[in-house]
Amino acid sequence: MRTVVGVLAILLCITHAPTHLPLASPQSVGQVGVQKDAWDILLGGAHGSNLDERANAIQALGLDSGDPAAVRLAEDALEDKQAYVRAAAAKALGALGSAKSIPKLPKFADG
């Protein structure tokens, strides 16, 4: 599973459309499809029933810097019943540099 998450994380990092490509170019259209597929897999893992898959998917969000959807998903994971997933969410938010998420962290420090 860690290999799958690693591949997904790499896909998220390397598939951002370069700024020199027109929006309708075949390359940019293909990249959008790959990004959507990778995001769908991360969402599935983040909402799955397996503890390790949830934690790995949430932690991989930290590689998707600047994406508000990744921040929201990581913040939602702060509510997970498992401390392991909450810790992965806090780590992802730190990697995302989400200073606005800091007030949401203290209530989970004890639990």
C-alpha cells in the first residue's frame, strides 16, 4: 500500500500542467485526467475503512502544496476516530503550510 500511495503522491507532484501549455492542448487535457484519477484514489483511501490506507492517503496530501481541497480533506481527517490518522492529518497540514489550520490542532493534542 505504501508503494501505491508513493506512486500517487509522485503523480500529484509531477502532473501539474506547465504554464506554457494552452489549456486545450492534448498534454494538458491528459494531465488533468491523471490528476483527477490520482485525486479520486486519494479520496477513496482517505474515506476507506482500513486504518493504514486512511493514514497513508491523508499523509500523501502533504505533497499537494497549494491545493485548498487537500487542506480541507486533511482538516476533515483531524476528526478521525483513530489517533494515527489524526497525526497523519496534522503532518499533512504542516507540509501544506496551512497556518490557518493551526487553531484546529490543539483540541486533538490530548486525544
